[in-house]
Amino acid sequence: MITITKKEKIVFNQIKIFHLEYDEGIPENLIRMELGIYEHELNEILSELANKKLIIHENKKIKLKNFDKELVTVDSKKEAVKAELDNKEKKSLEMIKNLVDENNIVSRYTLEGNLLYGELKLSDFRMFHILLSLENKNIIKKIEKNDGEYYILLE
């Protein structure tokens, strides 16, 4: 699932309309003129769509990459970040459930390593934000043992 803003969805839908006509890539100006938006705004939106791996944007040409992915549309970038974080939290929780032992305990370093370098490849900031959020929601709790720091899964 990929979260996009309403403006990104408008641009993405326009790209889907033109993608069959332009095998070598849709000219950026065509999208800009069709939608009547400023160049800097279009470039920002195209950059976001490329970061989300929905399009390829090179040399002022746009190619559709993944149009069969499930998209969720929100009103603003702030809401998009929040929705994506919620999705990352769910995936992180699934990972935690797979890592805990029979006592629902996992080493802090094992957990953080898996979040950073595992399937999710979270940044340091996002990882700590997710762990803090899960702690605040009373899903996990940081505990100290004689041999180090651990997390216990509370649910």
C-alpha cells in the first residue's frame, strides 16, 4: 500500500492516461499544461511519485513504473506521513512478533538491527519514532536485565 496526496493522485492519473501514447516517456510539459500547474509544483509532485517508486522521472520525461499498486489518498503530506508511519508500525509489530522468544522478550540490539537492516530498512529517526510510538501505545515496553536491554511484547 502506498499513500499519496490528492495532488499526487491527480498527476499520477494524468500520467496513466498518457502512458500508452508515449513509449519513450511523457514530456513533463504536457502534464504541466494539461493540469495547469506551475513547473516547480509539478517537479515536487513528480519527485514524490518517483521516491514512492510509482514513476521514473528523468530528462524531463516521465514513465509509469507501478500502476497496479494499492494507493491510499490523503489530503496533505502530513497525513501521508502519518498514514505511512501507521503502516510501518504494523509491519514493525509483525516483525517484533516474529523475533520475540517464548517469554515475549527480544534484545534491543536484535530488534533495532532488524528494523534498520531487515526488510523495512527504516532510518534511525523513523525506527526510534516507531519504537517510542509502540511504547506509548503500551504494545511494547523497554526492560533492563543483568545482561542488557530488552523489549517485551505486552500484547
